[in-house]
Amino acid sequence: MRDVAFRQQLLMTVVLLPLTFLLWYASGPALTYPATLAAGLLLEFWVPSVVAEVFTEGVELYVVTHFGDANGTVVPATQADHEIAFKINTRLVSYGVPFYAALLWSSRVDSLIGRFSVGLFGLWTMMALGLVAIAAKDLMLVVGAPFLSLGSVPPMPIIGLAYQTSVLLIPSLAPVMIWLFQLRDTPLWRQLADQLESSRSSE
Amino acid sequence: MSKFLIIFLVALSVLFTVELLIPVQHHVIQPFTTSLATVSAAIITPFDDNVISSGRVLRDALSGFAVSIESGCNGVEATIVLIAGVLAFPASLRQKLTATLLGFVAIQALNIVRIISLFYLGQWNYTIFEWFHLYLWPILIMVDVLIVFALYLRWLSGPNNDSQLTVDSHA
């Protein structure tokens, strides 16, 4: 029965997932607000000549640019009768929050609220960077040269890699990494360590 | 533990970058993704002969609804996470290869369940489909990776295993 705690942990995580996902959905934009706010500030600070405004409506993050479209060509907004804008579904980067909550809440750890607050801060940071990466990909595809020619903008492959990492890996992996980090010095962690130690001594 | 983390992150970064290279996508990932659609169709067909597989697309001949299996839906990223974890953990080459192979099978088995479930969820309710597709299934696949890795640790620490485990004092 060496790894009962770990099996219980995983089982409880799966059981808690529907509840945490429900809470995440019900919270709407509130749970992700710090991340969307940080992403907006980062974008406006990073490429102020391209990004005019960033705001949220519900769970959508809107990025308004200084550019418009005239006969299929990207031109400054002053030469067009509109501004190019696009929206980003913030849930694409925030669905790791209910996963992290399920992992942590199913763990036998003390200071649950404190740990959750720290973990959530870490996830917000990842989410903000993820939203910036998604916006960079959209700016690369929609605005193109005026964005890519800026000195502060990395090459296209880097933007592509950042986008793929932010969408495909980070939302599901970051919660696990933060959770494992926070498990240090817990009974579950010590049990796993003992398990490894016993195998080493059995050699 | 810090050594594990560094090797894990380096392996993850390298493998993920390699996966995104165009030649790798063209010669490995896309053919593999196509084979997932073929396998999914082969599993469904005995129960539902309206399913057609064409390249990476699964289509229902009656409703016209189709799903295209793209990057992120082929389980490759989850497999990369598992491989990075296996590589980072001290064990023999044989154990690492075994874990990678069996883990790959376990992840892809669940991934085919994901593809088939999404194919039918999409025909039933598009909102539910999006929820499962974008939010729930990626988490469930990551839980699968965690379970596989936990089983691997258990196997390594088994009394009859000739593992060469050496872990940092904290881990």
C-alpha cells in the first residue's frame, strides 16, 4: 500500500475537476482579471506604436491596433476608416486554474488558501505571458510588417514557438509544475521520497 | 530535485521545438496524425458506417459534420511531457524505453477516445464540444500523463526491479 496516498490524490483530483471547472466557469472574467490586466499593460508597453488599446469584455480580451485596412493593404488607422482589432478567448489560457485547484485541493497540505494564492499568482503570470504570445501571433498574421519590423519584436519562428507553447503546453503543464513544487515537505511528497529511497536501498 | 527539473525543462523545450520543425511536421507528425484519424474511423465503423476518414478529417456522411485532427489534438505534446519526465528521472535505458513506449500507447489510447468522443459531441451539441475540446480533454490527457508517470515511479521502486535510482536528497 505504498502509493495509496498518491492514487487517492489522483482519484480525488478527477472527482474534484467538475466542481472546480464549474466554479471557474461561474467566476467568468473575475478569476483571470489580474492576468488580462497585466497582458494589456505588457502589450501597450511592448509595442505602443502598434497596440492602441487593450480591454476586456466578459472573458474576451480585445486588442485594438493603430492600423486599418484599405483595399486589402494594412495602412495606418488614420488612412482607413477603422482600426484593426481582434479578440482573444482568455479561457484558452485560464483553464489550468481549475486543474490546479483540483490538484491542490485534493492534496493533504496545510495553509491551503495561502498555497492556492501563491499558485494562482504563478498561473496569472503564465496566463499574462500566454495572452501576450497569442496577441503577438495575431499581430504577426493580421498587422504583419509594421509589427514585425519593430526592433523589440522577435523573429517569426520565436513568436510561433511562444504561441504554440502558450496554448498547447503551459495551460495544462504549469498547474502540475506549481502543484509539485508546492508539495515539498508534505506527507505525500515524503511518501514518494521514501518509496524511491526504499528502492535505492533494495539494490 | 533541481537536477530533475532542469533536465525535464531542457528535454521538454528541445523535444517541443523539434516537433514544430517543418520537416518533422511534414514527415512524422502529419502522417501520424492522419493515422489517428484512420484508426479512429476503423474503431467507429463497425458501430457507425456513416463515418468517413479522409486524411486528418473524420466526417459523418449523413450530417456532414467533420472534425480535423490538428496539432494539440494528436497527443504528441502530452507524449513529449511524459518523455521529458522519463528522461529526467534516473533509470536504466531499458526502463526509460519501456516507459516511453507503454506511456505512448496509454496516451494515444485515451487520445483516440478523445477524438471519437469529440466527433460525436460535436454532432450533438457544439457548445459542449468546444468545452470538451478546448478545456476538459487537455486536462484529462495531462492527468493520464500523471498517472502513467506515477505508475512508472511505482514500477521503478518495485522490489524486483533492477533500477539504478539515484535521487537528490530532497526528492
